[in-house]
Amino acid sequence: MKASRIAAAGAAAVSAVLAVSAPAFAHVSVQPEGEAAKGGYAVVDFKVPNERDNASTNQVEVNFPTDHPLASVMPQPLDGWSVKVTKTKLAKPLTMHGEKISEAVSKVTWTATGKGIEPGFFQKFPLSVGALPEDTDELVFKAIQTYDNKEVVRWIEPQKSGQEEPENPAPVLTLSEASADGHHGSSGTVKDASDTSTAAAPASSTSASSADSSDTTARVLGVVGIVVGAAGVAYGVLAGRRRTEA
């Protein structure tokens, strides 16, 4: 009987740890392939995991920041997905390379033409973007994930300083400083931005490996927490048993 109680207590500890740690692994995020330097162009990947066991993601919408608009946004074709880029008139035109830009991309929408993102999988949605602003350290996007059962998840909550991560955090792209020689990572022309996807391709595997390494580390720490928690519960039960027998 006491052995079964210990087993039950250990199972409860495992469930509690998993319940706390699981959400940290699954949310829409954005990472550059290589680096995203201020004033330059970059290829960025929006990573979208499927969090459901009984539905597939069939649409992903990414809304762009209005306080730091991007004039050039070019999607990479993806098998099984159609893509639509929506532009909006700017209240204040931008000046890029001596040319006035009166509109900027407000959102990009991917719609599945096949199975979409099935349970247990994730999908990366690459974009070539620029020119990146020079007066901020990050860009905050708002993503909307739609499932084929009509469920909609809004990844739009900003991360507030000193507070825990919100339940549905908005994807945040961290910008790096331009290099000392004045270059901004990728070339500063719209034409070269399209070539960035090719130039940055080798960095993609490094970025993916780094992300996978971080995920693996988090999972290992989670397993360690599970083992420590279960051991603590079992020790407490055994200690109580000894006191009772004494």
C-alpha cells in the first residue's frame, strides 16, 4: 500500500512539473538567419509550432509594427502554402536611399493549400525584410494562428520588463548594432535584399542548431526537475513512514 502511495505521489510530482514547463516550449517566435543589424536587411524566420493534438494550423498572419514600418518585405515561396503581402499608406513617408516611400507592409498572411502544420510539427516562414530601423533595439510583431477547427490563437501580448512571460507572447526580433566599418550586415539595397536569402543560407543551419540546442537544454533541465521533485516526494513519504514505525 505504501509503495503505491509513493508511486502515486511521484506521478503527481511529474505531472506538476510538466504542466509548468510545457508552455515554454510552444509559442510563435522570430529569429534572424545570421544577424539582423540596424539599418540593414535580414532574412528572418517566423517559427510556428502546432500546439493541438486534434487540429492542424491552416493559416498564419503576421502583423508588422506601425511605429517602425518596413518598406521592403519579401516572402520565400513555401510548398503547400500561398502567401499574401498587404501594404498600408504611411502617415509619414519614409526616405530610403534618397527615395520617398509612402507605403509599408502592414501584414503577411500564409494560407495552407495542403495539410498545413499537423499535430506534432512546426513550420518556419522566411521573410527578407528591411531596411531595419536604427532607433530601436527590437521589433515587436503580432501573430495570429488559425487552426482548421476554426480555433484562433493570438500571439500579441508584449513582454513587460520585470514580469513573467505572458501566456501568448508576441514574437520579438532583437536587432544588433551595425558593424564598426559602417556596414549593416546585409546590403543596403532592396535588390540585394532578395539575394540575402541565398547568402544567409549557411547561417540557417547554425541558427537552427542553436535553437535546437536551447530546446534540448530546456528539456534536460525539465527532466532533472521532474526527477528531483519525484525523489523529494518519495523521501518525504519514506521519512514519515520511519517516524510512524518508530
